[in-house]
Amino acid sequence: MSPGKPLIVLAAIATVVFAQGKDLNSLIKELKAEQREGSVDNQADVDKKIQDIFGTSDPNPPSQPMISTTAPPNLQPNSGGIPGTGSCTCVPYYLCNNGSINTNGEGVIDIRINEESACPSYIEICCDKEQQTREPLLPEPKPNKKRGCGYRNEEGVGFRITGDKDNEAQFGEFPWMVAVLKEEVVEGSNQNLNVYQCGGALIHPQVVVTAAHCIAQKKNQFKIRAGEWDTQTTQELYPHQDRDVASSVIHPQYYAGALYNDIALLFLRQPVTPAENVDVICLPPKGTVSDHSRCFASGWGKDVFGKQGKYQVILKKIDLPVVPRQTCQDKLRTTRLGKYFELHPSFICAGGEPGKDTCKGDGGSPLVCPIPGQTDRYYQAGIVAWGIGCGENNTPGVYANVASFRDWIDEQMRKANVDFDSYSY
């Protein structure tokens, strides 16, 4: 072997060495010394040395059949790990059987996508061909999974997202969250579209609680979508579930002018199937006071108030303090509502921190608070009703007070012959 041969080989693998945290200069000195001593004197010995260091000398190991939800890219041999060039291809992360990315179907994904991303979707990864599998690697059920209402999946289900700069919720974090949809016919055709209307929460596999203002005076056929997270993809590990609304009931004292008693129940034609990303929320006993609790609101509503605001693609969450009634009324009197404004007994307030609030499109969505003495378990304290702007400093948002409607909810469940133990704790 010529003296320069090891340097040429090492230059070709330099990026791999750095990626594995090895000192390239030390490795070069080591091979030079071995060559001077006669222990490395031909290409076969160099190849053997490389194999000892990196574990393989085969740049093109046999591939396995690849599975992708999109058309496979144009594959070329010796691609260097770049999608569309051969050694890997973009697949949903749960189809890549690679321990560094996927453990029992669970992994970590970054939802930030930019021009440097290897794959066009954050839910996809560039997977070595030999690591691809035909079936999703569903995560094994968590041992001793707690049963009952109100359990939040703080770390998500199946994967955990990073790069969540806009308060995105984890997938399946709030399994009771639903989107209320209405069917609209496209003008000039017979095609029906599902249009997002409001948020809501499952209190029973066949019952959703939402705001009355979301469905009042609307003749459209409603349906709900449970288990939704990213509205622009169907590649999540667990699918969403759509159900038609068979009937609805609005509180008899609902007043549209000021949104008093802003609550409604949706009874589904068929119950949802409980899953890791679909479950029910607990309801508080009558008279429960949530003042000063640190709670969560979730929804797909706008990020800011006004024309500049954009509806969210991925479910968002915000943590908010529940504001005592008198404090809330005093703060609202400093707004355009004026000094004589009276906060109706059917409302509670939360928020008032700058840049953190529910907004347009979040109506009907739940405000959930931790159940004292229980870990990761929540009850629904409020239903998003109205506010002055979005995220204004010292201006709380206003929510229907669920505890004050507990008797009415129980009565409607009895009339519908539906068991209401599902939301009790």
C-alpha cells in the first residue's frame, strides 16, 4: 500500500468519524504508526481496520421492502443518507424500526419544519431501508394504566414533540378534546365539507359538552371529531374518530345576547371507542370553586385577535390561573364594558396574563383544572365563552361555570338514559 492510501480512506469517512465522536487526528496517527510498523500494509488491512472501528465495511447492505404513505423517492445506490437518493426514505416515524428513534413505537419528533429538514413532514423521518417495517409499531399499553375520567397524557401518546414554540399540546395529551364540525354543501355541487365550528369535551363516550352559542340557530348537521391533533395530517399513530350528532340540548336559560348559561350537550349517534388518544373528562360536583387553580385550556382557535390571527393547525394549550369572581369583575370594568358591568353568576374567569388566552374559534373548548390530591387527573371547570380581545394584560377570559350546571347535566343524561358515572370521581 502507498503511504497516502490510509489518508484517502480516512478523508472519505471523516464526517462519519465526527458523527461518532471520534478524534480523527488520533485515528490517522494510529493508522500511520501501524503502517510504519508493518501491521497495516495493504487495502484489505485498511478495510479490516475500518470495519473494526465502524462495525461494517459494506456501504450497501441488503435492503428490506420499504413502506411509505407517499410515493417512494427515486432511489440511487450510495446515497449518503439523503432522502430520495438511496440509503433511506421518508416514512412516518412509527414505520422505522430503529432503536435510536423508535422504542416500542414511541419516539421524539420535532414539529419545526424548515428548508434544512430531511423530510417534508415533521411526522416523518429518513429511515434506513433495512430498518423499515410493514406495520406500525404500536406502543405497548402503559403498565397499570389508570382507568377513569380526566387523566391527562402529559408526555403525549406514542411520541413526544419538541420544538413546540407556539404552545402546541402533545399528541393525545387531552384525550377528551373534540372538534365540533358542521356539514356544508359546496356551492354549485353536491359535495359536503366538514367545517370546524367549535371545541368541545367528551364527558361520556356518547356525549359532548360544548357552548350553546356554537350550535344555536344553526340548522346544519353536526358531527364531532375525537382524538384529533394535527388537522392537516392523517398520519398520527392513533386515528381520530368521527361521529354524527343525533340530538342536542341547549340550556333553557341560555341568553344569546350576553351568553348567559352558555352550555349545550351533544348526544352522538354512536359512541366513540375509548383509546389512548380518546377518553372522557371528569365534571366537578355542584358548588366546586376553582379560584387560584392553575388550569389548562386547549383548542384550535386563533393565535391573536383580529384579521392577523390564524387558526391553529396543531392543537394548542395554555396554562391559566382561575381568577376570583370579584377580581375578574373589577378588571372587566376597566375595559369598554364600563364601571357598571355585572358578571353573571353562570360565569367564571381565567387568565389575564399577557399573550396567554383563548381566542376566536376556541368557543366551546374546555378549561380543565387539576383534581386536588391526584396526579395528572383533571376536571372541567369551564367552557370557553367570550372575552375582550385575546391575551390582553390584566383582562381575564370568561368561561361558563360547569360546576353550576352539574344538576342540569345529570338531569339531561338521565332523560337520555345515559349513565353519568363516566364523569364522576
